[in-house]
Amino acid sequence: MKPDDREVQGFCPYGCGRTLFLADGGCVTCSYLHCPNRAAVADILADRETEHIVTFSAAGFTIRHPLRERLGDALMDCALHEYCEGLDGPPVALGRRYRATRSNGRPWRWELAP
């Protein structure tokens, strides 16, 4: 493999620029030595979760959106966020993490997430 073959198209999520390369072992790594987290892209890509993860609290809710919602700005029109904003109260117990799924326009389904 030539050195140029190890360059990865894209940008470091910490703002280091076009500094990504394919390190030994196949992990995408930032080449900038002072990057706060040189393995950030590899860590992001290693996350197997593909659904929304939601936590409800007395103050409201937080949603960790799946990475696919970054494509085409789908995150800006998240149906789950709209749904949660319209609730009178949490649909599940407070303080626990839930995986929210929905298919074919059916109601949201909640299952405890790790």
C-alpha cells in the first residue's frame, strides 16, 4: 500500500482539517498530533447503534440521533423530536435510556437500551 493510499477523504470532527488517514489495523485516525481525540472517527464508526436513544427527565428529554440523520439534514426534521415535544408527559420511566423505533408510520416503540 502506497502512503497516498492511506489518506481518507473527509475531515476530523475536532476541526483539525483534512488530516485523516487509515492507520495500521484499518482504523481511521487523525494525523494531527495535538488533536484532542485522534481516534474519534474510528470510535464513531465502531458504534453499532442505528436507532434513536432517548432519556426522559423531569426537565424534558434528550435524544441521541442515529448517524444516518446527518445525511440530507434529516436531523433537522426528526419525527421523534417532534413527537416528544408534543407529549403531555414521558411515555416511559424517567432517567432510563430507551431505544425508540418505528416502522411503516406505526406508533413509536420503546425498549430499554444498554
